[in-house]
Amino acid sequence: MDGGFNIERVRCMFHLPPGSTSMPHSVQKIALFGSTGSIGTQTLDVVRSQADRLDVRVLSAWSNAELLVQQAREFQPEVVVIGREDKLDTVRTGLARTGIEVLVGQEGLVEAASLSGLDTVVTAVVGAAGLQLTLAAIAQGCRIALANKETLVVAGDLVSEAASQAGVEIVPVDSEHSAIHQCLLGEKHGAVERLILTASGGPFRGLGVAELESVTREQALAHPNWAMGSKITVDSATLMNKGLELIEAHWLFGIPAGLIDVVVHPQSIIHSMVEFVDGSTMAQLGPPDMRLPIQYALSFPLRWPLAIPRMDWTRATTLTFEAPDTASFPCLSLARHALQQGPEATAVLNAANEVAVSAFLEGRIGFMDIPRTNGKVLERLGSRSAATVEDRLALDAEARRYAQELMVSGVH
């Protein structure tokens, strides 16, 4: 996992022709996977405000059939996908006589991502389920607006290679990676010294391990700054989300883990920073509103007007920073260790974490059992080799089985 910053890799990943600053104004056909989640619904807010620029051709949801039907009736896509087969009849009935094709399951996601004529695929599904549809969209030559960090955590090496070979741009939607992307534009090879990801610290910043043992589901879902889905909110509370973002940053920007730092910034105004070899630091600032990085990913390399609250810089604003507490929140250290081991290890860690977070949300394990589970699964399976997509998915499944076994036998 060695090597320095490579601006040519960034240029390839983001498909930046030399001197390119604009593109013709035309209607962009998009597929939105995960349309009923937090990122998905905010993406549709952007579509409503940019109706003359964006045309939704695909929508998908895992289980929220009612909202998916409502969205489909409003946006009139060609195809919708419902993840759960037991929800298929609800969607078909709700969309009867609309002419909208209804697909189901993982195969439906891949088929929809392969739809001809798409310009951009927004991957806002939760978890490793985004990998295969992302690869299918890359194979079709679609630009990827990446909101599913697990895709790169599970198979960043494979996705990066596929995107490079296909000449496909991957533009990050996560606010932290969007910030870094914006700070890197126009910079020369060798100018970057390190990337600095900012973290809010979540709802439990300052608490020790003993206090965290008794954390409840409701407390973990009460994020101080962001309105997000339940899985990513718990990840933010454990700092696993920041660990996943560290791994994602490595693959997006081609920079090793040792040159990517994390700093806690409770105000969530600075979304991330880039430090350069001359000692200067460039930061991207803005309100904690995900519509900004979502629209940027869709408009890049242009900037479109966006009606969100502006920062009032005439008011006194305090920006504070501190080091993350990796003793109380060991998931961040686990992620860094996994990245140093290799892409198979990060896939194992992600699988374990998805199982553990689900168990916590269901009340089957405690809050601190999440990092315990992650650590045990990583220790057992992190050194496995899995060079192909099929092997990586098989390793993902094995890690999930072992994590489930720990749920039964106890992870203490």
C-alpha cells in the first residue's frame, strides 16, 4: 500500500482532460440507487431544483416500497428496482399501468445499472451491495457519483482498475472526499504532503470505554450535526465511518494510509483539508448540508446555483480541532490496520462491521461489541487472499458468517 500522491491517477479517476473547465449544457440522464435513503432523498431534492439539467431514469430501494412507488410516480423513470422480493407485488401494484419496468434483487440492480443511455450513476445504497452495480455501470462507461464508500472498501483495487481501463470518472459524494477533490483541482504532481479528513466526533466525543459500554440505540442515532441513515449514523458514533472514509480516500486519491490523517472538528464546517509540501493547507468549508456535495458530484466540472443556507462570516465562529480518541473508539485504528494489510482485509472489516451494526440496532449486542466483533473477524480472516470480484464476495460472505457466529457465542 505504498506510494505517494499521484495527480495523474486523480486525473484518470475524475476524467479530467487537460484544460477542461466546462461541458455543454444538456439534460443528464441519471440512475439513483438507494433513492429512499437519506442521500437518495436529498439527491431527488437536487433533481427537483435542477429539473432542466437532470432526468432520473432509474430508481431503487431495498425495502421502502411505498416511498419508491411515490418517487417513481413523480419522476417517471424507465426502471425501478426493489431489493426485497417480498415487496415486489407492492411495487408492481403501485406502478400498474405506468409503463415503468420493475426489477428485483441484486440481479435487478446490476441489470438497471447496465441500462443503455445513462450518463451518471449515483450509488447511494448501503453497504457492500453497491459493488456489483458500480462495476456494471463502469462497464457501460457511466460516470459514478459515489456515495457508497463500501464499494471501495470492499474492492477499491478492482474498482480503480476497472474505472481506469474504461476511462470512467468517479466523483465522490461524501462531504469529506468531495472537499478533498475540490482542494486538489489544479494542483501539480508532488505538491501534496497529506490529506486531512475531518470528523465531527459523533454523539459520544469525550466519553471513555466504561461509559460507552452502556450506550443505547437511541443515543447512538442522535448525531449532533448530520441527518443520516441509521447504519452510517452508528458508524459515525463508533468512528468506523471515518475509518471507511480513510480507506476510500486511499483508493480515490492514490495516497497511502500513512499520509492520510483524521482530526476531530465538532462544528463540521471544514469538511476536509489538503496540506501541501510548502506548508500551506487548503480547506473546503460550508454548512453541513449534503445537497452541496451531491450537486457538485452531478455538476462537476461546473458549479450550479444551489439554494441552501450560506455561512454568515460576520458572526463570531469558533473552529476547534482535536485528535481522535482511538482508545475509546478503536474502529478507526482497525480500519487503518486493515488498509495496511491490503484490500482483502478491508473487505473483511467492512463485512464484520455491517453484521455488528445490524445486531446492535436490533438490540442483540452492545455498542462496544461492534469494535470487538470487527477486531476478532479481522484477526481471523484479514490475511486471506481474494484477487477477483467473485473471490472478494466469497470472502465477504465468510466474514459475515463468522461475525454471526460471534453474535451467538458472545464477542466478549
